[in-house]
Amino acid sequence: MVAFSVSGMGGGHDATFPGPAQQPGLAPPDELARSIEARRAQAVHDGEVLAGVPFVAEALARLAAAVDDLLSVRWSALSGGEMAAVGGLARQQARLDAAVLGSVKAVDDRDDVVPGGRANTAGPRFLLHALGLDRRVAAREAETARLLCAGSGDLAAMGAAYAAGDISRGHVDVATRVRRRLHTGVRDALVATVDPATGEESERRCIEVVDDVLARQARALTVPDLQRAADRLIEHLDPPSSEGAHQRRYLHLAQLPDGSLVGRFACGPAQALAFQAVIAAGAAPQPGIAIDPDGVERAIPDDRSIGQRRMDALADALATAAGGCNTASGLRARGGGGGGDAGSLPEPAPEPAPEPEGREEIRRQVGVRTGPYPSAEILVTVTLDQLAAALSLHRDLPQGSGRNEAGNDPPRPWPDPRPADHDRGSGDLHRVEGFGRAQLGGPVHPRTLAMLTCSARLRAIVVDAHGGVLHLGRASRLASPAQRRGLLARDSGCVIPGCAVPGEHCDVHHVIPWAAGGTTDLPNLALLCPRHHAEVDEPGGWQIHMIHGVPWVRPPAWAGDHRALLRNATHHPSTGTA
């Protein structure tokens, strides 16, 4: 063993650490010192060069002084309201980054900064070798600089919003991914547009229209919400094909020496919806029950991870399907599940010894199911036009060509689900606004929807033009199963913006409390996760407003004085602010 030393750049003390003679990835001390000195010399040289450009040199000097002032701020001494300065700091950070990207674009356009550089290669090479960025990061930064460039970039509107500090780098990254996911033919296709100010009609490239839409949405949405809105936009403009998805299904299992299994699988879209519905139905937390020494019953929290709960739900569902009386949760409670012959029943569990006096008695272990496996229901929310378009995909196919994943022919004839007075248009699938939305599985391709109509029971939930479900309620405090299905179709999950908790794990909340005369009817109900259900009742907390039968939410008072009404774009990507 030998020792190597590390010296601080600021002239601090040396630190010596023991280590092997050859440390992979670590520069020898002498070489490291030479590299540090070279960087210092380069910084001095850059300063001398900039002295010949007074405007840039003075601007950088003022920036350095401002950063020094900000670094000296005692943020802990500011009041809660004064911490709004953090938002202002983030906006200036975005503007500064936009300025850096602008300089990278200028390097990329020149041939005198990186000699011999070809088009679109000078920027990445400069970032890689002069600034020391990772190769992939350098290429991505240079591409972003080109896309945001005013006048020539495909994302010029996003670039302007970024330079103004209205959006964050996360919003910009969403836009660049959208541009990358759209095929060239889609990006360059001409789209008819109308100027809202003048009414003038014109044709623009599709990517230019997408840029305008994303820039407008980014100013109102969080980064996760913008990502979901972008996903919906891509579904509409450049929808993925489900062709061959079912043929690519597989289940690969490998047994480990201890008898456990590891594996990977893939399944078709319709199978995926059924699989997720079954797993979600049984994956809810199942607390245990204990009796303390005073005879008081208490719940034992279910500390299983979501992955463990899903695996246990799958095991329970398989045991239920096999018709066995020894459920998987029962085996878990006894600590068994291995060591027996295949198909044999486990040995009966011995009677538990009585707990010593003064100790807590466990009446039910965590994760043990006390009743039958819950029923699973696939809930897909679609418009009548989307349903009609999906049905039309199979209507004209010859018998036997539209078999579903179970190998059955869809029933004939396919009735049109729309009323006779409904505007049916041309029936073109491209007129449909995006895919249907599954409660658990996300977007549902029209072909998958058509398959579900053959093999699944459809439950009609009528919505109005604003997405509000029509009345299904009764005069009782608790929501009925029909009302809960209506809430799942309308809200999908917790209505608080940014919350991703799905509807099956949410509580039903009365917007106007039941005790204050509020009715148990859909226009007065909303889905809230347990955490937000507690917060919504706090003073200055989240406020829910029903608009056209749809819940919109105003953020808490600490989020700012000017708080717009929002809808949770996590579950409704096409919506933003009211």
C-alpha cells in the first residue's frame, strides 16, 4: 500500500489517504497539480482577452459582484414571505442559462473557435474540451442551443420564454424531448392556422405550432404536468402503433438456488389493462390488528413496499384462481411458502403459544387477507367519437382478421354508439382528440379499445362538454359504487395538482361538508388522497372549486398571493389553469 495526497485549490492543507499503488481513474499528484495550474493560467488568459471587449468584461464583472452578494445573503434570517426571493433567483438562473446557450450557439456557427469543426460540431467539441463536460451532455447542450435560437430554431418560442425567466430548464427539456419524439415528416408537415388577432389564415410547420403550444402551457404548468400534456400531444400528432404488441408477449422465469424466482415479462395492451386492474385491486395496504396489554385494539401499520404489496397481490390472485384454500397471504403469515413438494399442501400451522401477560397480542398479521380477493374492473374513459372510431377499425375487416387476444372474433355487426343527432363528421380517426384513458394503464390505443369492446362489458358513464359526470348520487353521506365509478371517470385520481395517487387509493371528499348541508352528489364530490384530504381542511390550505361539475384547485396561501385555479394535469394532461 502507498499513500496519495489531495491539495485544495484555494491553498488549503494537504490530505493524505492510504491507497493501492495504482488508483484507477485518479490522476497522480504531480499531474493533478499541473492540471490545476493550467486551469488557473487559462482563467487569467481569458480575463486578459476579455479586457479587449469592455462591454462583455464589465457585464461579467457586474454578474460576479451580484453573485457574491447573493452568496453572502443570510437566507435563514429572512421571513417566510421574504423567501419568495428564491423564485426570483430561479428566474434569473434560467435567464443566465439562456445566455450561456446563446453563446454556445454562436460557437457552433463559427469556424474560428474550434478550427476544422464541421457544421453543428464546434459547439459540442468546445463544451467537451474547453469546459470539460461529458460527451453526451455536451451534445445535448449544443442541440438545445440550436433549437432555442430565435429566428432559426424549431423551439424559438420556448427559447424566448426561457430567456425571459418565465419557464425552467425542466420545461425546456420536455420540449426538446417532444421535438425528438416527433418524426421528421410530422415535424415538417404544414398545418393550417388562424391568427387569433387578425383572423388571417396561413400554413405553418407543425413543429412551430407545437412550439407555441408548449411555450404557452409551460408558463402555467409544472414540469411533470407539462410532460403529461406533451405525451397527449404526441399521441394526437404522431400516435404510436400497437401493431405486433401482443405478438411480442413473453414471460421468462429463472429459479434461484434457494427456490425463489426472478423473471421478466411483456404483454399486449389489453392484457396489460387486465393485469394492472387485478394487481391494483389487491395491492392496497392491509394493516394488522393487535391488542395491547390494556386490552385496547390498535392497527399495525402495513410497512410493505409497493413492490412487495404488488407481488403479494399477484400471489393472492393466483391462489384464488387455483381455487386453493391456503391463500398466499396465509402462507406469508405463517412464514412459509417454500420447502414443500409442488402441489402439496403445507403442514398445518401449530397453535400459537399464548402471549405472556403484559405483552401485546397480535390478532392479525400485516398483509393477511381476511376475505375473498377483491373484484377487478377495467375503467376506460372515452368520448363517443373515440369509441365510434375504434369500432370502425374492425367493422370492415373480413371475419377472422380482427381476432382479440383471446383468439375470438369480435361480434358482428358493430353498432355505432353515437346518437342519431350526433355530429359524426367524416369518421376519420385523426379527428379523434388523443387516445382513451385507462384508470390504471394510461393511454388506450383505438385498436385496444376495439378489442375491449369484444371481450369486456362496457359501462356507460355520460359526461358533459366540460368533462363533468352527470348526476348518479343518492341522498346519503357515503358515495355509492356508481358514484365512485363516476368519480374515477372524471377525476382519475387525487385532484390536488401534482399528486399522482390513483383513484382507487383516494377518499371521497365533500366540497361543501355534509354537516354544512352539502349533498352526496357528483358536483359536490372530489377524490383526494389521505394526505391531501387532511390538508384541504386546514386554514389557508388547498381550496377546491367546482366549475361545470369539475373540481379545480387553488394552491395554499404559502404558494403566493396570485394563485390561479388549477386542475391536476397528472391525471388530465390536456388541462391547465382555469
